[in-house]
Amino acid sequence: MLEELTEKLERTLKKITGQGKLTEANISDTLREIRRVLLDADVNYKVAKQFIDDVKEKALGKEVLLSVTPGQLVTKIIYDELVKLLGSNNAELTLNPSGLTVIMLIGLQGCGKTTFSAKLAKYLKNKKRNVLLVAGDVYRPAAVNQLKILGSQIDVPVFSIEGSKEPVTIASEAISFAKEKGLNTVIIDTAGRLHIDEEMMNEAVAIKDKVNPTETLFVVDSMTGQDAVNSAKAFHDKVDFDGIVVTKLDGDSRGGCVLSIRSVVDRPVKFTSLGEKLDSIEIFYPDRLASRILGKGDVVSLVEKAQEHVDEKEAEELEKKLLANKFDFEDFLKQIKMIKKMGSLSSLLSMIPGVGSAVKNADIDDRQLVRVEAIIHSMTKEERANPKILNGSRRKRIARGSGTSIQDVNRLIKQFEEMQKMIKMLNTKSGKTNMLNIAKKANFNNMKFN
Amino acid sequence: MKLFNNFNFDRLKNSLTKTRDNILTKINETLSGKVKIDEVTLEQLEETLISSDIGASVSEAIIEKARKLLVNEKDRSVDNIKELIKNELLSILRMGLQQKDKEEFSFSNKPYVILIIGINGSGKTTSIGKLAHNFKKSGNNVIIASADTFRAAANDQLQIWADRVGVPIVKVNTKDPSAVVYEALSIAKKDNYDVVLIDTAGRLHTQKNLMVELNKIKNVIKKFDDGAPNETLLVLDGNSGQNALQQVKEFEKYTDITGLIITKLDGTTKGGVVFQIVTDKKIPVKYIGVGENVEDLQDFEPSQYVEAIFNT
């Protein structure tokens, strides 16, 4: 979709080509287009307006170099400005090296505090911290139980006081408990509250005053609309916080509310949270969100995700095989396993530029991968290594064995042959193949199995 | 003796000024051959609309329509421009209502099955508690099916609501929501319940597997009664922005949404994305959630809602 934006901008900027300079008159259509993109991404009206004014100021009088088109130039200015506004560097969580670290989570109802508190606990536990979760939401039915269950899933103790309706007391007793047990990190989950509910806001302040947190984090749903500025500002003015957590980024919202919040509250985004699995937590990269707001894919995330889960040795071996044109079904199976480790296919695909919008319409079923796996599992070792021997009766047997149809098997083999051809082409083209490129191409191929 | 004890000179002056301005404007327009329209007001109103999450394209279209109507309008005061826009918003909401809201709840075919769906944290469970309360209060036998087999302690949360309202709840120790639905419908049929409320797990509309699961739940319900579920209500967080439209589009692929519940409207958010949903999808808003108590679910009143958008 970056292409889409650039293309739109190119269209509006066409008339300036050859004029040499960006002027008020020749970029007004373009700026309108940008405004539209921002508003559709849920950036607040006023924030979008201010942003456009800033971009205009930066762009006016700029020489259009011969090497870039005006569209590229404006895209670059917008992107840079967005990254700057979202926070130019990623902010780390403050942890006391010695003594107690207390982290308190606040936010509206349903933004994902409880789930995030468990994710954060797991993240910090992996960093060798001794974590205590505190069930401070005494209002929502069963919130305490929910946290207890999550705590047991990640093997982190959960502090609660049965029947207590006093979150301030719970928080302060939890601190004493942590000290007594020698735990060095306390994460306090609090009830969701509305920013105009004075009583509840005062309660949050009271908890904060009592426990004096090292970090107070404001949790916000990435799907939030225009009102994000009001709630964030109220939480900031009344309770104050040190950082922001953006949740539910595994959906397809563009997350423009983060830009809105950053413009009314000078606090960094510290984490993003993307899914119900307790390890789907990431530190925040402004450049990635900038791309997302503009509808541009998140290539960097994809590459990093691949790096995280791709076994170096296996990758090297695969590369050798690819170079020798010896890529077989066995390798294909390994690839599928790797892709599965990286997350759901649709979330991976949505990170590839240009695919974002296509994926929305294409029906991508992660179970397709399971089916492909089943088909390959039903092949003999010999068949996997040498797919050429797969004749009609073998195919029939494989279909029966994997619970699929002959058509499914045929399709897979055809796709596989195409993939082999592509690899051959790549090899002759560049002489050297980049593992990640292949991984990416493989993704596209899997998409066709539907 | 004062003859005009309620005479308000300022008001008269104001209206006279307005009249004079109008006359002047008319003369100006006649002289210049152009219609003068209060662009500042239109821009302010556009801000009001967009800030309510109505969305850029719908807001622009409404303003554009108002601009056209104003050409033939004698009264071009700020109040009247507002009035034009309010009417336009109302007609959008009413259009959606006419399409699908013709039949009221009818319990000729017992039980009346209501399936509640939505993304995580939108307020499904709370809405169910409130719905159960409303149905019970109007004299119906209500039973709740706890088909959120995914979220930690979802059963407990719903149990507490059921106890609060005083209605039975069906829980089955399983990972399969369809099994819970099957069990609940069997009981409802056997014991002659009027209303079955089915709570489902929150699912992001981008998670295909979970959406397919929803389809399966629907099919299990259909096995009991081909006309059921009588209602499928999608719960939308009033705080959500343009993504809500995407949610409706995706959920619609797997279920037949008959109405919306917009939650959390007791804050400062307006939930204006419903205008786009009603325009594009012709799905009516049925209820709004305005708090955490059992009483805090209200019927959706288009005119009140439109007024609220302009009250800042």
C-alpha cells in the first residue's frame, strides 16, 4: 500500500513535474490526499491539520531533484515527520538494577490491561526478573481469577486479597509481600476506568501515591478513534504516566490514535502487544508504526521475525541446496515449520508491502499450512527427495493418507514445481541467493494454496 | 405598568441584525451573481463530524450536501446549517432502521436465540448481563450460554453477572463452544425458556480460524431451529475508530448480523463510525451501553444520539 499512497501522490503531483520547486499552489491537492490518509487511519482531526501544516512548511520551496519524483520527495518528508512525531528512538522500560521495580498499568475498560500484564510478566521473567503480578481490578467480575489463571500459565505468582474491595491496600500489601519473598519486580493490574469518572481517577492516583511506581504505563487499544486525545490527556493530567502501551496490533487497524496521543502527551510508547499468546509483546519502533499509519507494509518487522526464528545452520544448509537446485519436499516441510513458528500466515503477509490490502480480501486460512504438512507427511522419504516419481497411484495414496483430495495433492506438487523453477531463475539471475528473499517468496507461494 | 415584561431587547437586536445581514448577503449575491456560504461554519461542523469518528468521506459528503441545500435555503444562519446537518444524520440512521428493524421481538417460536459476537474487550459479557436483566424485567424466562471457552475466567465473569441478574447459566467444561451452545439450546427447549443469550469469545476479525468457529456455532444453532439465531448482535466499542467498519465487514462474512450494540458511550467518545456502518451495511443500532450497572443498556434513540454529537 505504500505503492498506493505514492501513486496517489504522484497523480496529484504530476502537474508540478518540470516546475522544479514545490509551491503552495502545486501541492495543495497532495496535502488534501495526505489529510485523508491520516483521517482514515484515525489520526485526530486537529492533529492531522497540524501535521499537514508542518509538512507544508517543510515541503515548500524544496527543490525537486532530478533523481526523485515529487511524489517520492513528499512521501519522504511525510514519513520522516511521522517517525519524528511518534518518537525518534525506542524507549526502554526503566528497571531498578537493585531493589524493587514497581510497574502500574492504567487505562480504559477493555483495552487489554490484564492480558498485557501477564505478557509483561513473562517478558520480564525471561529477563531473569523475579516477578509478582498484583490483581488490583476489584470491580470487573472475575478479573482476579483471570489474572490468576494467566499467572499460572506463565508460572508467575499472583497476589490478591480475597473479597477485598480496596485496591490501594492490595497494592501496598503486595509490595510488602514481594519484599518479604525477595521478588524484585511487581506488576500491578488495575481496573479499567473512564477518564471522566472522577472517583475512579482519584483511586488510580491514590494507588500511585501509595506505591510510587518505577513505571506507570497507559494501555491503549490500537483501534481507538478520535477520542483517544481526550482520554489520554485526562489520564496524563490526573494520574500521569511514564509510557504508553499499544495493544491489539494484530488486527488491521492503522493505529493513527498513537500519533494523536503522542501529540497531546509527551510520553514515549514502550511496548506493542499483538495477540492473545502470552509471548506476543514487542518493544516499539516508531518507523514501523509510521509505515502502518501510511498503509505501508512492515518489512523490517518481518525480516526480524524471520531472523528470530530461522535456525542459522538450517538456513545455511538450505541456501546450499537452493544454490545447487536441490530443494526438495523435505526442505519445503522445514520451511513450513519455520513459517509457523513466526506466527500466523495472515499476520506475516500483512507485513509485506503491497500485500497488506490484498490479504484483506484473499481468504487466508492458516489451516492450509496444516493440510500441506499432512500431504508431505504422507509421502515416503524417497518421494520427498525426488518428487518426479510421484505418479497417479502414488498421488492417490498420498491423498488418502493425508485426508485430502487428489486435486489438493496435484495443486501442491504443481506449486512446488513452480517454486523450484523460481529458485532456478533466482540462482541464474543473481548468482547468489538471499535466504530471506526465498522465505518471502515462499510465503507468496503458500498463499496460492487456497 | 410594564407592557412587555418579557421583552428581550438584545434578542430582537440580534434577530434584526441577522435579518439585515441576510438582506445584505442577498444583495451581495445578486450583485456578484454568487451564493455566499458560511465556509467557516461548515468547516467547524466538519470538524465536529470527523471528531465524532464519522469518518472523512461520510463527513465530507454530508457537508457537501449541506452546501448544496444551502443554495436554495433562505435562512443561512449557523443554527439552520446545523439543523440541516442534523436532519441528514438522522435520515442516515433511520434508513438503516427501516431496512431491518421492522419486526419486533416475537416469541412465537420459543426459544428466542440471541448470539452475541465481537472483538476482544468490546463489552460482550457486560452487555449480556444487561440484556438478561432487561428481558427478565419484562417477564421472560432467560438462560445464558457461556460459550467463551477461550478467555481465562470468562465463565466466572458471566456466572457473577448471571447471579446478579438472577438467571441460570449453562457452562460446560470443554474447549468447544459449539458443545456449550448445543447443551444450552437443549435445556432451553426442554424447560421452555423464552430467551437464550449466547456469549462468545472475543475474536479479532482478522483471525480466520476463530471466525470459522463462529460459523460453526451458527450452524449448531440452525440444527435446532432453522430460523435461529433470531438475533446476531455485534458488540462494538464506542471508542473505536474507522476499524469498526472493517470489523462489521469481516463478521458479516461468517454470521448474519441483525443489529449492533455500541458500548462505553458514557465517556466522551461518540461512536460516529456507526453512520458509515448503517450507510454501507444497512445494519441498525439496537442498543447502547452507558455504564457498568445492570440498568445501563438503553434502546438506541437516533434523535437523542444525533443531539449528543453536537453537545461537546
